[in-house]
Amino acid sequence: MPSNDARMLVQCAVPTALAGVVAAVVSGVLAGGKGAVGAAAGAVVVILFMGIGLVVLQRTARSLPHLFQAMGLLLYTTQILLLAVVLITFKDTSLFNTKAFAFSLLGAALLWVAAQARAHTKAKILYVEPEPSAAAGGDTNKVAATGANS
């Protein structure tokens, strides 16, 4: 994974994980052990879904840039559907507090999106591939033909 991609993933996952820890502590105090487990599970689901989605989108952008927008829409639709499956599956569970799970899931998802937007705006990603210069081993004939060295 290129360094920009890894940096963006870390800049999104770390704040989300920290928010998950805070949510687990708050839910643990308010709803007991099952609340803490529910909040932690919600944060883990967000980190997994969004992290996998970010990696898939970054690979798509590199290998098939013309499909980037369509892949993004398909990916986000798939994430919503998978999230609905997770919510339906754990609707009546007694493993954890479902309200803590839902609030943690919502908070972590919003924080992930905000962190991803911030990381993307702070990243210095070239949107145009620069032409190699003559000094860096580029085409010296072009420089000679234009008379730039005279």
C-alpha cells in the first residue's frame, strides 16, 4: 500500500478507534458491561467496513480510474446493505446493548467520514502527472529543439 494511502487509512482509523474507546467507556458507565461491548462492536464494524471500502477505492483509483465514481457508488451502496444485514442480524441479540451499538456505530461512522474528508483535504496528491524534466533524465532532444539550453 503506497504511503499516501496508508497515511489516509491511519488518519481515519485512529480517531475512530479512539472514539470507540470513549463510547465503550461511556456506555459501560451508563449501561454496564453489555453497553461497553455493544459500543466497542459498533466501532469495530465501522472501522472494518470503512477501512475495507477505503482500500478498495484506492486500488480502483490506481488501476481503473475511469471506474472510480461508479465503484464508489457501488461500494457505498454495498456498505449500506451489509450494515443493514448486520443490524437485522443483531436486532434481538442478548450479547450486547443494541442501543449502545447503534449510537456507537452512528458516531463512529460520522467521525470516520469527517476524518476522511480532513485527511483528503490535507493530503498533497497530484492530480496531474508531471512530465519528466530534462535534468531528471527526460527527453533532451526536446530541450535542444526548443533552444532552451542556448
